[in-house]
Amino acid sequence: MKLFQHNGLHLFCVQLLITLASLNQVFGRSFTVDYDQNCFSKDGECVQLVSGSIHYFRVHPSDWTDRLQKLRFAGFNALETYIEWASHEPEKGTYEFSGMYNFTDFVLKAQQEGLMVIMRTGPFIDAERDMGGLPYWLLAENPDMKLRTSDPSYLSLVDNWFANHLLPKLRPLLYSEGGPIIMVQVENEYGSYGCDYEYTAHLRELLKNHLGDQVLLYTTDGGSTSYLKCGKVQEVYATVDFGTGTNLTEAFRAQRLFEPRGPLMNSEFYPGWLDHWGSPHSTVPAKSVSDFMDSILALGASLNVYVFHGGTSFGLTAGSNLGDVFQACPTSYDYDAPLSEAGDMTEKYERIRAVVAKYLSLPSMTPPTNSTKAAYGEVLLSPHTSLFSAAQTLPSVPSDSPKTFESLALFNGVVIYETVIDFMTTDPALLSFKAVNDRGYVYLDGVLVGLLARQQEAYQVPVFARQGQKLTVVVESQGRVCYGSGINDAKGLIGPVKLGSTELRNWTNTAVPLTNISWITPSDDAGSAMMFYTGTFSITGTPSDTFLRVDGWTKGIAWVNDFCLGRYWPIMGPQQTLYVPHGILKTGDNSITIFELESAPDGSPGHNISVAFTNVHQINGPTPDP
């Protein structure tokens, strides 16, 4: 008995020593700012960060390891990524952390590849995402909610998301806890939006309270005092962002005004730029990028390449911008990045790798390769059903005036608005709308009579209307504004609708969700607009990446195996093909569905109702804006 007790005590002591040694190893880990040596300090040693942005929600999980290995092979020592609130809480109280949204798995894979992680928690992220990554349902909670401020109606929802869901998942991933996360960003480029110090201080305290006082918090703002004066948060390290062509001295001088000591850091160095439908594909010469990056690193500064790999805004998640005119972002987020949308290493990648090798040791690892691309050929499609037939299975909501997408609990897709004209009109009569967000198709008794477009500010159309006719307006959302003061971007028919001088009332509103289409059933409808088309194609052997061509089609949405690839709009360009990752394909039969809003091929000789899978991606096609 005594021997048993002695052995048990001995075993307990051994386990205790192992536990204490493990804890000592974890607690000995630190990542801080060394204000004496003007550097970041990892475990007491200065480190120059060379980081690259990859968004887990823009890459199919089957490709996460490939993209991370290519980041590490380029010599980078850190990964930067956003957390997108909208992806994780798509509807209030509904949470998603699996599949493409399992950021824990993504972060741990980065650690396995030897990468530190810089985490940008938002709640606002921009990133050319719908509503800048904020959940659309915030606008339904309170249409007058002051987003990105200390408005209690906004902060209470942020607090719930951060404190009860996000931050408990992040804490075990911190560097001090044995994970790879070394830095956490407070908000995102806030100096470009507002000057509510109470708001940013609240976020700082929220992060500290749940992640601990040891976590290194930072901010990102444009490289000028005009941005930093409102973006700087007390007790949070301020960094700047800029691309090639910027005056390097002036940009870092601005950082020094707010951080007199500590490391210089460009936390968003742009190797390319974003695209809009209707405007040419943005590019930045590879040599310009690598030379400018060399200049930054030669100063001993740290940087993050935004983006190292852009990926794809799958589904209906792409955002829009509101400058002089409304501009919607395409599905591709290629960004002319070092890794292409399909993850291919480019000339820019090779030049950047050569620059990094001057400052950091390149890893000893098997060189990664670009993926095989397959051309699966033409796929014939057949009409499946019309939007109007499909919508008959959905509930309609009556209202005196048209309701917004948000008030109908619709993230994205289309809303069908209908009313009956109950008065005599002039001939013709002017049908006018205060605003249409973002594109509207006008029907009288089922016949298309006009098109409305936010991008062209086309909000009125003359019609030959008669008393008793049914007016239908189908409104498509092209993505909520992701940057600037216009992010409270409600979708649908906004404000009164008038025919002549008379306001139209007594509407029915039918919300049609299009991210998931499992609810759609076939019918005998014919036509080429507002139609769903389906087809199948077969794959022999292991599936490869491919690209969907939609020649002859006009504007719509595509799905493969019920996975929403995103929006297509080849007549506007520049994007002509949609990226199809191998991870959504399977050996054997695969399905494809197309929803065409405007005009499909008519099926006449030489105009098959078909699409094609090719091995060449085209995102730099012609556009009306030269």
C-alpha cells in the first residue's frame, strides 16, 4: 500500500514537472514592440515582419495548405488575414465556423507551415466585401444605426459577437498561449471613416479584456496625418499603408509623428489593385512592386503585402464602392497579386521572393507547383424554370410602399415587387423611382418595358401603362457598399415609386434568396430572361481546377454542384470567366446551374444554350470604360 502511494506520488510529481515545463515554455513566449531598438521583438529578439494577406473565406479549404506553403516558400514569415463577421453570423444569432469559415483550422495550418499570424478582427474590414464584412441584418435591426461608432445599438451587437463568440476562439491561438497569432488589429483604417475615439477605445478594451493585456494591438491607416489623427488609438501601435509610387519618406514620417519610437511598418503594401465591373482590370508592373518592396525592407521596416493572394468572392459576397458613381466589384479578387486567383505563382511572385531573400533566410522545403488546369469542354444546358414560377413557392409580404432587402431578411439575390395600377394614366406616363439599389427590370403584365440602373443613375422610364395592368419590378443587389460613408447601403426600391405624379401603393414583396438554390423546382416555362438553366458534365479521374466561360450569356449567377461560384457579367467585363476550384468538383457526374437575368443564347445554329469549361482564365477582357 505504501509502495503504491509512493509510486502514485512520484507519478504525480513527474506529471506536475512536465506541466510546469510546458507552461513555462508557453508563458516564455512573447511578441512585443521594442521601443529602444525600434523593432518588433519575438521572445526578446528583433524580428522584421514580411507578411502576406490571404483571406480564408476567399479560398476553398482544399487549397489552404497550397496557398500557405507558397507564402512560406516565398520567404515570408507571417500570414495576415481578416475575420469577416458577416460570414460567421450570416443571420442574427446564427453562427457558422465550419468549412470555408473554420478560421481556427486555417490559422493552425499557417502555424504548421512556420508562419506567424497577424489577425484583423474588424468588426469592419472593407476588403471589397458586401457591407465591408458587416452583417447585412444590422440594417434591419435599426435602419438609422450609426455603424462604426459608439452608437449603443451598434456596440451591443459588436460586444456580443466579440465577447461571446469570436474572441474565445482566438485566445487559444495567441502566440503567448502557444498559437501563432502575434498581433491583433483594432477596427480597420478607421481614420478614413470617422473620429469617434470612444468607439475605438471601447474596441481596444474589449480586445484586452478577452485576449489579455499582453496581446500586441495595432491599427492600420493611410500614410498621412489626415488619416492617422483619427485612426490612432491610445495604447495601440499605429502603422500605415500605401502602395508603389508613394513618397516613402513622407509616409513613414507620418507614422513617426504618432509613433516616435518603435518599428516602421507598412501593414498594407499594395502589389496590385481592385477591379470594378465595366472598368479595365487593374495591374501594377512586377518590377515596380519588387523594387518598391526592396526600398521598404532596406529601411529595416516591416510590411504586409495586401494581398499576397486575393482568391475569389464566392457566392454573392463581393461588395461595391460609391465614389462619383456606384461601382460593383466582380467575383474575381485576383488583385494582380503575386499568387493569381487560382493560386499560380507569377513573375511578380518570383521577383518578390528574390527581394525577400536579401533580408530573410528562405526556407528549405520542396518547391510548390502550380495546379493543373482542365478544359472539360462544352456543356449543353436546358431551361429549368423561370424566376417567376420558382418564386410562387416563396412567401410574399404585403406593404403600402416597397420594402428593402434588409426588412425582408434577404442578404442578397433579387426581390420581386408587384402592384396593380388602379388609376388612369397619361400616354406615355413617366415611371420614376427615388432610388433603385442596384439594378431593376420593369414589367407590365409580364412584358419587359424598361431597365433601371444605379451605376448610370437611371431611375425613370416612360411606359405605356393602362389602368388594371400589373406592374412588376425585379431588383437585383450587386453588393453593398464596402468603404466610406455609404456603408448603410440598403438594397431594393428606395423611397416612393411614382407613375406620373401619383405614388404607387399596395405592393407585394417577394424575397428570392439565391446563394442556395435547393428550393427551386422545375417548370415548363420558356424564354431567355429571368430563367434558370441546368446541365451536367462528367469528369474522369481526379478533378482539376477549371474556369467557366459564359460566352453568349449576359448577366447572372452560376453554381456548380450547388456551390455558388458568383456573379458573371461578360458584356461589362473585365471578368469573362469564373474560377472553379477542384475542391467543389467530383469524379463522375457534376451539375451546373445558371440563372440568367437578361438574355441567354437562343439555341439557334451556332448559338447553343451552353457554357464551357476551359483551362484559361480571362479577367482582363474589354470594358465600356477604356
